[in-house]
Amino acid sequence: MNSFRKEAILLLLLILSALCLEARLQSCKPSGSIVGKKPPPGQCNQENDSDCCKQGKLYTTYKCSPPVSGTTKAVLTLNSFQEGGDGGGPSECDNKYHSDNTPVVALSTGWYSGGSRCLNNITISANGRSVTAMVVDECDSTMGCDEDHDYQPPCPNNIVDASKAVWKALGVPEDDWGEMDITWSDA
């Protein structure tokens, strides 16, 4: 019986170690912060419930994102990549605007990886469905609260910022669009 207890305790310690390692691999420490500036009148586009920077608020920045796996956990957000949309200027990858009816995404800085995923497809899964979308932009996790970023705060490090077409393909009712937990992988 004493041998059984030792094996059980050893197994329990092994499981706990594996869980701690997994949690550590999913982490990404902040790289700094920026102080928010109040946007000039009419300069922050709040389409799709986008946030505007708040004067004096401290915003965390990241140069990294959690590691990519076959099922990387992320938060899906809503963005318009059309001209005049809350995505700001043209997409980083191709310097073009994209219709809300096209399944396209922007990835947090770490996952965008200096553009290495540009114009590649990813698979997004949620709500019992999957959709393929093309990476066309970066959701900047290192900068924000300025004209270049439409006076919006830096992105968290775990964002897949998606067009309306992605939300439709996932079968999410329009009233629920905004933020949703998902998994994604390179296609």
C-alpha cells in the first residue's frame, strides 16, 4: 500500500508540473506601457464599439503573444477593414482596404510576427463552426493612442480582429458580435 501512495503522489506531482508548464507556455509578459491621450474631437472612430484612449490612463503593451499551437486560444474582436472603417488606414500586408464581406483578420503583434503571416490563411473555430480567413493586418500591441492607431489603445496580446464576414461564417447572432473566445491555427 505504501508503494501505491508514492506512485499516486508522484503521478499527481507530474500532472501538476505539466499544468504549470502549460500555463507558463501560454504566458507572455508585458513589454511596457503607454499613457493615453485624449483624441482630438471626431478623431476616434467608435464603429463596432471600438474603444478610444482615455487621457492619463496607463495602457499595457506587448511585443509577444502566447505560443501558436494547433488550437491557440484567443479573443475574437470585430473590425472594419473598409475605407473609413474603425480599422483606420489600409491594411499593413497589402496597403489595401478590404470589404466587410471578405473573411479577413488582423493579429496581435506577436502573432503577426513582423508580417510573416501576411496574406496567409488561418482557421478560426468557435460556436461549433470553423472559418478560414486571410491575415491582412496587425492589431498593434506595442503602440496606440495616436493618429496612426485611430486614437485606440494598444491591442491585447491575444486578439484575432475579424471582419463581419468571419462573425457571420461562425454563425454568431449579430447582437452578440464584439468579443468571443475562440481557437485558431495556421491553415
